[in-house]
Amino acid sequence: MRTKLLQEIESCRNQMISIAASTSLTDEEVLKLSKELDVLLNQYQKYEETLK
């Protein structure tokens, strides 16, 4: 689970950076990916808290 989440986070982050570099930080797709990244990061944080 941890590895899968980390892979998804990295993939989403890379997509967001790539699109932002070729468009702008306010591009609709960049904002969508940013929200997805927030969700993934929250999931990861909750997962890590369950391991404590």
C-alpha cells in the first residue's frame, strides 16, 4: 500500500510539474492535478499514522 501511494504521488507530481511548465500554474489541468495530489498526500499521511 505504501509503495503504491508513493508511486501515485510521484506520478501525479511529475504530471503537474510538466503541464505547469508548458502552460501556467493556473491552468485548469494543473489545478485538477494539484487537488488530486492533495488527496493522495492526505491518504499517505493517514496511512502512516495508522502504523504508529
